[in-house]
Amino acid sequence: MSNEPIALGTALASFDALWSPRIVTRVNDYDVRIAKVQGEHMWHVHADTDEFFLVLDGELHIRLREAGGERTVRLPRGAVFTVPRGTEHKPHAPGGAAILMFEPTGTSTVGDRPAGIPGHIDATTGHVLGS
């Protein structure tokens, strides 16, 4: 990890892979990850951790399956949202987006669904930026 400031725009420009996060820094036992996303991700759940999203560019939609039924949260640029642990969810970005996530180190972006990961996803726990 770098001990210098990191420009998120420059970091995002350094890769093209979709739904394959890059770890820009760590805070205690948490990764700060950025990702480019477009189209649909997978339904999944994180049983042991919440999942924090900040939309840096574009718009992210997150479908949620909750006790009261299914709903979609729309996050425009600059919006934040935390998916509570144990909530099944499916992120999608119809027009594409750049996002920042804050998760415990080693957390898989596909949660409880390690099988059936689409071939275009090259990392589910993130690559260290620049590697």
C-alpha cells in the first residue's frame, strides 16, 4: 500500500475490468476498494458484514430482498448506502458507474455465491492497486 495520497480519478483510469475491485488503501482490518461497474452483478448476501457503497460517478442501483419484499435503491453520484449484513442484494449499473466500497479485508464481492462467477470478474476480494 502507498503511504502517499491517491487520486481516485487516476486510480480508476488505471484499469478497465468490470466488477473487479482494486484496493486503494486499508484502514485497520478494512479494504477501501474502487470498482468500475456496468450491467448486472449477482444476487448474493454477506452473512457477517455490512457492505458500504459510495458512488463516485454514474448511478448504481441495488436490488434488495428484505422481510417486507423486494425493492431497488438508486444511488446517484455522491450518494452512499450501506447494505445491512444478511440482506440479499444485487447491484447493477445500467449506464455504468464508478464506486468505492469499504469492507473487511478478504470479503468476497459475491458473498455466499462463490460458484457461477461470470468470467469477466477477475477478482472477488480485490487486487492491490497497481498490481
